[in-house]
Amino acid sequence: MTKNRSASSHTPVLLSEALKALAVQPGGRYIDCTLGSGGHAVAILDHSSPGGQLLGIDADPDALEIAKERLQHFKDSILLVNDNFANLQSICIKYDFFPVHGILFDLGLSSLQLNGRGRGFSFQHDAPLDMRFNPDQEITAADIVNTTPEARLAQIIKTYGEEIHSYKIAREIVKGRPIETTLQLAQLIEKTIGRRGKIHPATRTFQALRIAVNHELEHLETALRQAVDLLGYEGRLVVISYHSLEDRIVKQFMQKEAKGCICPPGTPTCICGHTPSLRLINRKVITPTETEIDVNPRSRSAKLRAAERITTQGDCYATTDEHTFLTIAKSRGWRRPALLQKIRMAFLAA
């Protein structure tokens, strides 16, 4: 499969919903933290024209090359970075790309990764058990499968895959070592727990291994915290997730940041000092339409959540009175000079 075909075969999930949630506007600056084949990025740049800018980040260098080719028409408006979105803030500081109007995370695997025969993400093709987004990472899925103690391996499969047969699977994996390919592992799991329904019995275990190899949940939590401080006034944070573990992290993070006091129930007076930084855009999660699922079955589990950056008087200099602050925030607020100063000083001190 050529790069062009790989790129063109990828269908962005919840595309119109994502654009609406981001409130894309001409001249806006946006970050696509999971660039993939560039499907969402193309649409964002189209809708932010003229003058729109986009920072695209992807840990997968192959995906970045395909996206670069697909986005060549926008070469003067894009900045592409091969890195993990866990480093979002340092990337933005390095390239002076903040504050921004919107940040998008699409946490699903791209068609390139699923269909790539040498990556080991899917059991549809026989391939080495790799599963690394970035080939420079040291640990592969094969390392975890073949060296992790049985109890820890079962815990990984249960926690990250939500697999009820995790201990049985882990026990058979240990017995069957060494396991080097995707088909070896998939066949072992199918033999161990049998097959019922349309979903392959190895699906949850493969998900768990991929999450563990790439530290996906830890990186998501880290990136969400950084994203809020990179958004300007009324900037939008949009996340598309595909399984309950990711969605739970996103939901809890947004709900917490939309609250004031987060002290434990029963606390007589507030001692946390927490102030809201986000306003929820969609209190009810957004899912694909039946039409989209028919066209793109991989979208069936997608869930979109969105929130908007709000500002408080604490975001401005202490010497600025409330009236002046609100005037600046509503007219040029996405620049938010005090917050920029805080971020710059933090990095200079590091």
C-alpha cells in the first residue's frame, strides 16, 4: 500500500462534530495532538482560512510523513513535530505556539497503524509483537508478553483491557512463551477462552498491551493538564476517545476543572482553593450517527467531549482592576499576557 492510499483511506471520525466543538474560526491557531494521516488537520486548516495556523504532533514518524504529504498545500500554515503529546507544553514553548484557540486529541489508531503489516497493532496480519507508536521506544509488546511475571501480566490485561479472563490468559501466555508474533498470541487467546460473537477474543488483550507499551493513559492525563494552560480565553479543548478507560479520564478531568471547590464532602470550609478553568460545552457525550457508523464502522465506539477555557481575575496581573481585565479578555483575551508570563518564567527557571 502506498503512502497516498494510506492517507486517503483514513476517514476522520466525528469530523463535523469536532469542527463545531472547536469553534474553528478564520485566523485561529490550533493544535492537533494526534495528527495521524491529517484528516482532521485538513478540515481545521480549511475552516480557519485565511490566516489559520496549525501545530500537528504525532509520535509515529511514518504517520507524520503521510500527513506532511497530505498537508503540503498548507505548508506555510503548518508546523509538524514528531513527539509525544505528553510533551505538549514544552513543544509549544519551543516553537512559541501559544496561546491557541483550540486543541484536539483524537485518541484512536489510524488506518496506517491498523493496516500496517509490520507494526503489530492488529491480529489481522501476522507481524512481530511491536505496538510502539514511536520505533525509538525501547519496550515492545513482545518484551511485556515474554518477560512480565504472570501476576503483573494478568493485572495489565485486566486493568487496561478490562478483560474478565485476564488471569487465565496470562497463565497460558506464560506457558506458551516465547510468543513473538500477533497471530501466535491471537490464536493462543482464542484457544484459551474460546470465541463468542463478532468480537475476536484477543481484542481486549491487544488493547491492553498497546496501552501499556505506549503509556497511553499516563500520557493522556499529563497532556490534558498542560492543554488547559495553553488555551486562550474561550479556547476549546476537544477529545475523541474510543474506550471507557480514556473516556473516564477525560470526563473526570473536564468535570473537575469545571468545578470550583473540590474539597471532600463534609469539609466545613473550602481549603483546596480550586477555581474552575473550564466550562463544559457538551454535558452529554457526543457519539457518531448511525450513518457515520455505517460508512466507517471503526467510529462506533467514539465519544467526543469538549470544554471551553474560562478566565478569572487571577489570570491577570494583580495590579489590573477587574473592569480592565474583562475588557482585555473579551477583546484580545486569547493572548492572556499574565498566563504567558507565568509559563515562560516556569520554563526559564527549570
